[in-house]
Amino acid sequence: MNSSMLRLAAAISLASLFSLSTQAADSKGSVEVVHWWTSGGEKAAVDVLKAQVEKDGFTWKDGAVAGGGGATAMTVLKSRAVAGNPPGVAQIKGPDIQDWAATGLLDPDVLKGVAKDEQWDNLLDKKVADTVKYDGDYVAVPVNIHRINWLWINPEVFRKAGIDKAPTTLDEFYAAADKLKAAGFIPLAHGGQPWQDSTVFESVVLSVMGAEGYKKALVDLDEKALTGPEMVKALTELKRVATYMDPDGKGQDWNLEAAKVINGKAGMQIMGDWAKSEWTLAKKTAGKDYQCVPFPGTDKAFLYNIDSLVVFKQKDKGTAAGQQDIARKVLGEDFQKLFSINKGSIPVRNDMLADMGKYGFDSCAQTAAKDFLADAKNGGLQPSMAHNMATSLAVQGAFFDVVTNYINDPKADPADAAKKLYAAINAAK
Ligand code: BGC
């Protein structure tokens, strides 16, 4: 357990002495679900689950906490846990699941029967299953897989600016961005929130350093990779990419920036494929009204993140049935298809990933599934740092601070920023 989780664990053991049960009881039971799926497109996706669970007779208490990337939701969750009142189910990802499980607050028993009956071990890739297991037991159900390193393009805007093809290298990206600027468009829609800055940063690192370099730097946190010439180059390119970002984007939500590309004010956005949920909501078609291409220079790699719903121990034993129903529904074929079509992601089930056409997934999702399976074999599949899959949240916070300060400081020096990155990460470990 890292130090911030240790502090959390200590606070929780005190708070549990004074806690009260707040679960409302009704016929089949009610479950509160804390998540951060609050944009229009994300809400359409989570409403699929809510409807299925309610159809089964359970009450869904919506614990939505606004804020892309989930940092605010995680803060709310920690204070709820400290107050002895965690929700029945919450969206938590990656290594953080292990830290939460180590506090003893997650329930290792409630999903046992469902996982066995529904043969989760056969449905899921081992890498996926291991992320949501603690000491061999499922403490969460994986929901979907997102790819981070995408570039979203409005082809109509590209045409108006005289650009005839999607960029495949950083140089082509800069050339396209220059044309967009000259034609009066915002070249790159981007909300300047730390998680969005780091989403762009990790795509640029992947482009410059390749999957192996990305792994050494952002997953293994290797000193040489973090401070060496390749990272300095990546930071130099990041600064150049940043010159094309929306000047009105400071502090802006990702979906409001996506809307600028959808409405034809901007040409491109670098964002994970939840961005597609906004295009889908606007009734736009992949390949026709918009293009999704891997971020230039990253077509052989796949930065992934797996959304998961963890189950917390509850004082009201009646909640278990609702938790189990949610878990059963989430890995069901019907939900896997409908949720990901709305959300922009791809299913977590192996059988579905191998047969995407059958389920009516669009060209972006089909490309994602094909690349996910191929990159899992060739080392190109890497966990996203910006989306909680690669490091502890404390280390991620160090990345966020240094990257955002670097982007916003007109005098910042890339070699100096690389050193600061390494120092901040070490202090956070
Ligand atoms: C989550 C997505 C979510 C996105 C924007 C990511 O970290 O994995 O499910 O749509 O943040 O909030």
C-alpha cells in the first residue's frame, strides 16, 4: 500500500467505529453506484446499465460525480470511505483497485458465485482478470476497454482548410495544424485540465519513444528513460503540439472541446475513445462525419484503460443481491455491446473482441479491437498512465503536476522538465 492509502486506511479504521448505515431498503434492494460518467454520451452509456438493473427490480441510486478522468470522484470516494459510508459499487481502475482492496473495504466474497457461474476466468484475458482480482478473488467487474492514443478529426473542416489526408507522422500533424490555423479554425480542441494535458503527453511519448520506451518511462519509471534524450525530445514535441491547442481551452471539460470539433469550429482532438460517445450522441457516423485515427506515429501501439466497478463491503446485507445483479449484467453480451456502442469503447470479453462485426460495431471500434488483440502479442499494448492503469495515483499526480506546469510555462525547458519529472515521481513513490 502506498503512503496516501496507508493514511486512508488509518482514518477508515477510526471512522468505522462511529459510522451509521445509510442504505435504503426496498423489496429487492438498492445499490448506490459512484461513477464519473456525466457527459451526455457517457450518461447515455451508463443509462443502459441502470435500465437493465432496474428491470430486474433493484433500485439504482446514482452517485455520479462530475469531472473527466475521475479525480473528483476519487476524492469523494475517499471521504465517503473515511466517513464509514462507502457506496455499494464504485468506478475504480487499475493498480488503485489493489490499494483499495488492501484497506479491507472491498468485498472479496460477494462476486464469487457470479464469477464462477458466468465463467469469468474463461471470458476474460488474464491481464484483465488480474487487474480486478485481489488475492485470487474478484473484487470488481471489468466493464470495457478504452484506447487512449486516438486523434479525432472533422473531415469537413479538413477539406475547408485544404488538407487531403489524416496525419500519420508528427510532421504531417504540424502541417495540418498550420493549415487549420491559417483557415481560421482552432487546430486542436483541448481542455487544459491536468488529466487532459497528460493524455496528450502520453500519446506524444508513445509516438516519440515507441511502446518499449513508453513502458520504461511511464510504467517502470526508469531514471534513464525519464530523463534521457528521448524524453527530452518528447517534451519538446509536446510543447510544439501545445502551440495548436484551443486558446479558450483552459480548465475546459473534454466534452465541450469535443463539441467544437463536432460543430466544425476545430479540426482535431487528441482524446481516448470515450470522445466517440459525444459524436454518437450527435448522431454522427464514423468514417463519414468524423475520422478516428491512431495519434500520429502510434498505429502499432495501444494505450489501454479498463473501466471497472468495484464492490464495497456493505452493512446492509441486502445490498449483495443488487451488487451481484450489476456484475452479472455488466459481463452479459447484451450490455457489453450496448454500453460500448454508446461509450466508444470495446468489450472486455474475449469472444466478443474476436468477432466485432457480428455485434454491429463501427469502423473505429473494429480497428480498436483488431489492434488490441495484435498489440497484446507484440508488446504494443501498454497501460495508460493518465488513466490510472500504470502507476499509483500519487505517482500519477506527480506526472500531472510537472506536465501541466511545463505546458503552461512559456520559459520551460524540456531537459529541466524531464529532471523535475523524475524528482517529483521519486518524492511521490
Ligand atoms: C474513463 C472513461 C471516461 C473518461 C472521461 C476515463 O478515465 O476511463 O470511462 O469516459 O475518463 O471522463
